[in-house]
Amino acid sequence: MECAEVGDDVLGDDPTVIELQNRVAKLFGKQAGLFVPSGTMSNAVAIRAHTVPGDEIIIDKISHIYRYEGGGYAAMSGVSVALVDGEKGLMSADQVQSAIRKAEGSQGHYPDGTLVCVENTANLGGGTCYSQTTFDAIAAVARENGCKSHIDGARIFNAVIAQGVEPARMCRDYDSISICFSKGLAAPVGSVLVGSKEFIAKAHRWRKMFGGGMRQAGVLAAAALYSLDNNIERLSEDHERAKKIALAIADMNNFTVDLNTVQTNMVYVECKMPASELVASLAELGIDLFDTGANTVRIVTHLHITDEDVQRIISAFDAL
Ligand SMILES: Cc1ncc(COP(=O)(O)O)c(C=O)c1O
């Protein structure tokens, strides 16, 4: 980051940002990329560029876009949502087909379903991954119904490593993908949105209007480039550590873990005690977790969690 060559990305001449955008676009088999400050902005810009107010997006009921992005889709894009009751954050192609409503033929009753958004891995689903067959089938349903398709790929590389599928193949049939560098890839800031040249040109304008243009952003892009070179293959270590933690906690009396959902770097634990108490107790030991419900906590493994930490976490749960 210290050595990054910088320019002014608002004027489009920051060489490090350009390199990052081009590399990510190529990796995902798309024409162009756009560096943005956050995953939330990446999704917001994508939704805005794919839709017009009065449209409807089709999305899982526990997706991050619906749950945790402040209702930005409504405020900034003026779209409604058709919620799909997926399984662990994963929708089926049939569910998506049933959820798509079209204005045409409804005598003005329906909004226009024009965008299908999938999340891979699905955060609230437990870090679950789509099978390639279902992933392709959903994109096909979107296309057949005149909808665009967007992947919230905040953790797409976790899915890539867990499934052993190349990013370009995995995302081949989708119009846009948002990829975060500030999660498992361990960079401090930033996401890249990729898609066709035409789509990214539109997204660039929305990024400007949303206030997401950054000037000497090469310092941040440099960290993302580092993570592309160094932190992708090693995600398998995070997955192994998450599995180890999950198996150990699933064996304890006070906790329940759905081991089927432990496919990547997350472990959701149901606990008998209030989750807030558990979080507070572990924080005293220097172990930071999220409570995601009254009796649910989320454990996430990442670059900085070692095998010794795994043992410490297991012992701390065992002592509760
Ligand atoms: C699936 C998913 N999408 C998008 C985001 C938003 O990313 P950011 O926090 O960078 O806005 C997150 C954040 O955790 C996420 O889990």
C-alpha cells in the first residue's frame, strides 16, 4: 500500500485501481470492473444500474441486500422486492421462476420483475454455497424471463475454493458480480463490481452520484491486489478451521450446530443461554463473535485465526 502508484480515480487515471479492475474483470470473465468503497455500495450501484424505479428485484428473504443494507434498494433505486423462501439462503430455480412478476399482462397491477439477485456464499444461511447446477439454472430462469442477474459475491472466493470451480465458470451466466476484498480476503477496504462495458459505464455514473468516487484510491486497490495474489488459495485453511470448531461445538450439550451448513468459513451456533451473554463472556477472553439472534451467534474464521485460536475457542465454549 505504501508503495502503490496512485492517480485520481475520479478522473479514471489511478493505475493501481485500473490494474485491480482489469484483473478482477478478467478473472470473472467479464468486460469491465469498478472499484467501490464497500459491498453495500457495490450491490446498491448494481441494482440502480440494472433497474428503473417501479421495478421489482427477486431475492432470498435472508439475503444481505434485504436484511442488512438499510433498505437501500427502496430508497436509492425505488424498487420493491419479491422475497423467496429459500433453504439456508439458497433459492431454487423453480422458486425464482414463481417469484418473477411482470407488469405486462397484469393490467398495471404488478411491478416489473427485472432483476434476480443471488448471494454466494449465503451469509445468514451459514456460509452455504450454491451447486453449479442450481446457480446456472437460476441465471437461465432470469434470462428466459427478461431479467438481469446479479451475484452478491461478498464471499464468492470462499465458494470458488469450496466448490473447486473457476470464478469465470461459476459466474459465467450472470450479468454482474460484486466481489468484496474486505472479508475473507483480508484487505482493509473495497469491493469490485464487474460486468459488461455498458453496464459498468452506467454503474460508474451511479457510483459518482452515490458519492463513492475515491481520489488516490490506489493505496486501497494495492491491498486488494495483494489479497488476490496471496489470500485466495489459503481460504481452504479457514474452511478447515471452521469445520473443526463446528464439529467440536456440535458435540457439547449447551449448543447446537447444523453441520450441513458449515461449508466455508462460518459457524452459526444456537445456544441455550442468551447470545448477548455468550458474546460478552467470550469477549472477556479476547474472542470476538457476533450475536445474530436472541440465541444464535456467528463464528467466522479468517486470515488471523490460527490453530491455537481454534483450540482456545473450543475450550472457551466447553467452559460455558
Ligand atoms: C453477503 C454480503 N453482502 C454484502 C455485504 C456488505 O459489505 P460491506 O460491509 O463492505 O458493505 C456483506 C457484509 O457483511 C455481506 O455479508
